[in-house]
Amino acid sequence: MRFVRPFLALFVAALMATLVATGEPPARAQSTDEAEEEADDARERVDDASGLVDEAVENREEIEHQLAESISRLNE
């Protein structure tokens, strides 16, 4: 127990020295504007991804249709 207190005091002192040296805390709050911009960017990425998925589904349907026609011709 005696070793914990000096270690804890040293840790707190090192943390305080870091805060004083940098001039600002290591973490900062995000502003509302930044959060809204990130949310808008995320929505755009979702829309882009959704469009790619829709395109892939259409391509798959076309390929399945072509495959069915090919199998049908082979059976004849």
C-alpha cells in the first residue's frame, strides 16, 4: 500500500505536466456544427452505398436471367 501512493502521485503529476505543456486537455468536445457535418457525410456515404447495392442487385438479376436462358438453350 505504501508503494501505491507515491506511484499514484507521480502519475497525477505527470498527467498535470502534460496538460500544462500542451495548453489544452487531450480530449475536446465536438461542436454541434461538426457533428451535423459528420452526420451529413455519413448520410451521403449511406446513399452512395445503397445505390451500389441496388446496382449490384440489378446486375445479379440480369446475370441470373442470362444463365437461365443459357441453361434453357443447352437443354434444347
